[in-house]
Amino acid sequence: MRKAKMYSAFGAASTHNVPLTSILTEEQREQLCASLGNVKLSLLYKASVHGYKASAFHQRCDRQGPTLLVAYNRSGYIFGGYTSVDYAQSGQYITDKDTFIFSFQGKIPVCIKINHGHYVRLDDAGVPSFGQQLYFCYKNQPVVYSLGGNAFSINTAAMYGNDPQLSECEVYKISSQVSTEEKPWRNVLWTAERKDELMEMIRNHKPVVASVSRVRILMIGPVGAGKSSFFNSINSIFMSRITSKAMSGSAATSLTTQFRTYPVKDGREGKLLPFVLCDTMGLEEQSGAGLDIEDISSILQGHIPDRYKFNPTTPFKPDEQKSSRPVSLQEKIHCVVYVIDATKISLMSDKLQEKLASIRRKVNSLGISQIVLMTKVDEACPLVEEDLQSLYVSSYIKTKVQEVSSRLGVPVSCVLPVKNYSQELELELNCDVLLLSALQQMLNFADDYLDDAC
């Protein structure tokens, strides 16, 4: 007698013996694993095999720990989401700060973390969803459905081309990858001795030009990237406590409205250190908003005074009498630092990228040294969030460094990943070492410029 095959929804064979084959390429798998840390993916559920029904999904995926859902549509988009809280049909609303959704744009997955204060899902018997906003296998059909909402800041056109018809949906179990010790792609000594050594080097730094008493470092970057936070972090290290002298935050528009020059003291009663961090209004992609390129040109050449209030619609115009006098090398900028949020590199708009390119051309014409400070590395990579010492073994952070290098046109060696102090109440050794190493590199680059300028 010929055995009858059992079929589930949409003609998919329902059998536990069918070997599951992933659609992901090896390169795509590596990119997704890199965004999650040192993990491996095991395919649990494949809709074309097990069916698009919610019951089939839960039968395969409940109580499996962290999972990654990968969907494919007819237009060729690959997208999905990750949650670290397993499915259990508990009937509870789930919170999970590690949850993110993603979409491949080219070879690199763009990850968007869940916004603070939002639930990941209602843990019921329904189809997999993210933020009660994005539903996969909606109504037990090969469809993705966007309900709208604020849990994730997404653009469905960019994420899946507004094509809701799925050609496949896969769910992977995430487990730790046991491997031999990985070789760091940059070497850092994460020790108290190294921190003390860096602090002494910075304290004793003498600019190569005698007429320059303190190196002037200009911070430039989009709104919320962490320019002011970097000053606060450096100030905190030398004050031996968390400080918040410069206004910082995550507002949609720049909290910095003035040009500020921040000298740093070596302790409350200590002497001024041999550098000044200069903070600017944040860059915005719209014309007539944020810092104007003409203002940056005036800052670079030493024309704009401390506490000058920016007007995005009217660039700074130097007083004719004052501008007729030669500006000393002491007053000019000696190193430019582009501050870029690691979690938003792939989301950088063409307009903002063009604005940064225009600034770079101006800085290049003046021969000023340039560095990129890539902030929020802990938010970009769970592996680094767990342990900052994993920074230079994270392949995901390495890809982000390479991406920002390509987008801004700077050498990879000039991209410095850091974590600013933002929510901490106490200083942390690894964070200090990383920040001080970046500052020391800025001083070295400034000396290169001064050496050429004199």
C-alpha cells in the first residue's frame, strides 16, 4: 500500500524527518551572527515545510530561548527580527531591551533596536510579532503586516519594499558559539596601569609648536551622536567622578546651540590640561537646520568666539576690523573629530553624507588632521554591551568601522570606536582606557598638523 503524505497549510509537507535547508547565504549568516556576538544559528522552523500557521510556529519555536526570525518576500528583500526572550504562550506582555528588527541593505543588515518603554509582544498563541507593530505570517498567511506604532522607528518601504507577500519565513535558535580564543583585530591593554600611563602622557603632552599652549580639537557630528557626551566623559575621568558639564541628550534637534570651548582641569584644583575640546551645534540633513558649513569654516580658522550662538539661517560673519588681523595658530583648530553613532551608520541619509563630504573637503584644504569617533558601540553590538573588552574581537564592530571608513572616506586606522559615559553613576576601567586612548590619538594627530603648519 502506498503511504499517504500528510500536508499542512499551502501544500507544505508536514513531517519532522524533512531536513531543513536555510536560504541564508554563508555571508548573510556571518553578518547576522556578527550583530549578535559569538553565536551560532540553528534552523528551527521553515514555513514552506511546516506551514504558515501560528500553531506550527509555536510547536517548533516555543521555549527555545533567544530566536532570530528571517523573512523573504517576492521582491527579494530579506528582513526580520531578534528577541532574547523565548516564546512560551504565557499570556504576558514581554519587555526585552535586546530586541531588534533588521533588513539587509546590500550585504549588511541594518538593525533597529526597540524604543525604550515599549513591549516586544503579547506572549500568546498568535503569529510571531515585534513591538505589536510588525506581524509575520499574519492571519496564518504568507504575509507580513505592519500595524503602525512607535515601538520601532521603521520605514516599511526601506525594510521590505512595501511588498507584504512572503516567499519564505525561517526562525533560528540562537546559541553561544564555543570556540578557541579569537585574535583581536586591534590590541588594547585593558589594565589600570595602561590607564595611568595614558593619563600621564596626556597630562605631560606638549604641542610641537611652542606658541600653542593647548591643542584645539573640534567635534563635528549629527544630532545625538555624542559630541557633548565625549567631553563629559573625558572630564569625568580627570575629575575622578561622573560629571555633566556640557548639555547632552537624545533630543531630535541639537541641544548645543552655541560654539563652546571646553578646557579640562586635572582634578578640581588641578591645572588645565594641554587640550581644549570644542563643541558645535549638531549637523542636520535639511538645509537651514543644524550647523552651517560656512560656520564650520569660520570655526576652523579661529574666527568664531566661545559662546557664539549659531543661527542656522544666517552664517557667522566676522567683524571686518577683527578679521583683518592675522589669527594666531593658537586660535585655530588643530584636529577635527567626526562623531558618528555606530547604531545609525547604515541609516545615514545621502544628504547628511554629502554634508560631511563637503566639510571634509574644506578640512582637507586647510591640511587639518581628521579622526572619526564611532560612539555607542555597546548599543550596536550585544557582545560589546556584555563586555567592553570584546570590542576588538567583535566582527560586527569591525564591519561598522569599515563601513564608516568607506562612507566618510577616511582610513580604517582613523576610526576609533568608543563608549561614552551616559547612564553610569561610576567610572569603569575599560571605558576609561578606550576614551583616553582615543584622546591620545587626537593629540598625536594634532601634532602632525602643527608640525606641518609651522
